[in-house]
Amino acid sequence: MSQLRTRVMLGAIAATAFHAAQADELRDYALEMFQPLPSTTPAVKNNPITPEKIDLGKALYFDPRMSASGVFSCNSCHNLATGGDDNLETSIGHGWQKGPRNAPTVLNSVFNEAQFWDGRAADLAEQAKGPVQAGVEMANTPDNVIATLNSMPQYVEWFKASFPGEEDPVTFDNFAKAIEAYEATLITPAPFDAWLNGDDGAMSDDQKQGLQVFLDAGCAACHNGVNVGGHDYYPFGLVEKPGAEVLPEGDKGRFAVTETVDDEYVFRAAPLRNITETAPYFHSGKVWSLHTAVEIMAESQLGAELSGDEVEQIVAFLGTLTGTVPEVEYPILPAETAATPRPSGEVIPN
């Protein structure tokens, strides 16, 4: 009896060691393709991040008076309460117009190689200027933004504290840099990060199997790095082009930026962090099911037909990318004065 018990114990120890070796092998493989989120706010180029600048950027992010109508703020389309986007097919902007593309999440966007689906903005500061001036979004002008900010003494003081030593700190460039500084703080550590850092219990066996399928199928060829995507551009339909219900023919993606034929229907690979919270999917916002999105990606980009179980496992893995959003306390914004420009309902053409 004692010999039997000894054999059982030795077998259990061997099995545990075998599974541990498998887990270590998977983690080593994953660390070749991904990096965990940093534990501190990342630095951004040419924009030192300070507490004063973060607080200013937060106020500007939530302030609807940065739009011509006084209705729309950055948070309108990139709502921090709903995954950093607006959960609409395409966003609603000035004059209740519908925008042309699905709003990407702002969460962890500091880690993207470039901003927007077509990468037309090099960084978050450049990106912050775009929606403010777009007629279909906030429909404002830099001059009107600066006039609005200068009309409120509290904003002027905040800009002075955020950009010390500048003779005239209230500029459109500094407006964008402050928003960039705040958005750089919006990082969401997730169970996947804990697992990459050595916590075996942070992911279930099913989720680890999903990661294995994700890697074996080739998904990580495009969706890799710290943001599990967002680092490069690829044709949508590399193997098999989806139908117009998913890939509208009128939107040729990066071609609008480069005017290069090879960039027709080329888009930045979507970062996958918090993907379970940001339906609908793709630049068109036409797909509401994450399972369907995984199937479309496998067929169109990899030429692979995944089984139902494999799709379920990949979706389980993607759930480990859902992170903890920083606690957000709604800012109390400066009050208008008699000099503050009045809201306008006029639609400004693109």
C-alpha cells in the first residue's frame, strides 16, 4: 500500500513538474511577442509629464466648451466609463452628424505607433488637434479654443503652472500637449500582464490554451507588443477580402494619407487591450460580436478556419486583456465669463 501511495505521489509530482514546464515554455514564447504594461506612466516625446499638466489635460479632456457647440468633449467619443470609446458604430458629432469611422479606445493609446485607424497622427498631441477642428466632430477652430481658454482666468493660471517659463503658455500646441499628458496616464493593467510577470494563477487553463491558439494561428504576427497591436499597418483582407458589409469600399484607409496604391484598404492593426469592452469592431464598426470578429480576422488575414472551440478559447484569452481603468473623478471646470465665446450650432464644412 505504501509503495502504491509512493507511486501516486511521484506521479503527481511529475505531472505538476510537466505542467509547470509547459507553462514556462508558453510564457517564454509569449514574452518574445508581447511586453507587459509598465508600472508607471510612460514618457512621451518632447512633452515632460507633470502633475500640473495632467490635471490641466484632464480638465480639457472633459470640457465640452472645447467644441463649437459646447456639447462635445473628448470624453464624448472616448468615454472612460465605457471602455474608452463610445460603443457606437461611428461617432456622433457636431450637428448630430455621424462620423466616417468607429472611435478607437483612448485607453493605452499612448503605446500605439501612431493614432487613428490610418495613422495620420504621429502621437497623441497631434491626434488631440484633429477632432477639435473636424467639422463632423467638434467643429471648432484653434483661435476660438484659445479665446475660450483665455476668457477664463483659472485656465490661464493652470496653463502657466503647466508650462512654466513660457511668455504665452495658452497656445493650441500646449492645449494638445496637456491632453496628451493626461491620456498617457490612462493605462489598464490586466491579468495578462500579471501572468507575463510570473503570476501563474492570473490566467485559467482555458485562457492559456486560447493564448496558445492565438500564437499558433499567427494572430500575434500583427497583434503583438505591449498593446497587443497598434504597431503597424496591414491590408484588411490579406488573404480574403471581406464583403462591403464589413469593409466599405469607399473607405480606402491609409491610402488617404499616403496616396500610394499599395496602401488601399490598409489600416493600423487594432490594439486588443480591453477588446471585450469596445464593441462594435473594425474601423467600420459593423461587427458587434467578438466571436464573429475573431472568425473574420482568421479567414481574411490568415486564411484559417478556426473551430468553434478554438474561437471560444481565443475569446477567453482576449478576456485577460481587460484591465483595471484608473479611477476617474469628474473635474470641476472653470466658469465662463462675459468674454467667453458663445456656443455655435452652425455646421462647419470639412
